[in-house]
Amino acid sequence: MMKKLRTKKQGRVRQIIKPPHPGVPEKVQIEVDDADDLYRDLRIENAVEDENGNKRKLKAETPVEVVIETTEKQTASHRRKQA
């Protein structure tokens, strides 16, 4: 089993984006707190599941945690320069 590496960033749902047409999913705009200004906003489908697998939707101003996950094989080591 490959080792998973992850980082977590705090954010907040800033906007609920209504679909332009029936059949198109509703989206949410999430602002990631410590991202660069130009890349701070994510837009994803407004669909999450609870622990029982029930579909739910996020509300505006809800605090969220954004998780970035990958495998160790897909990363490079970070080495400090020696003085």
C-alpha cells in the first residue's frame, strides 16, 4: 500500500452559484485562506456526503477544510541548502 501525503488548508464557502440551466449542477465558490490572491477561489459542484452516504449541500459562509492528497511517489523531496 502506497503512503499518502496530504496537506490541509482552511477556507470558507463564499458564494452559492445557481445553475444556468436545468440539469446543470449547482456550484459553490470556496475561498482558501492562505492561497495567493489570484488563486484563492475554487469552484466545485455543491455536493458532499455525510458519514452515512447521504447527499448534502454546503451553505454560504460555511467553514471548510480543503485537503490535497497524493502518494509519496508523486512528490519530490524538499532539501534545505546548507550554509
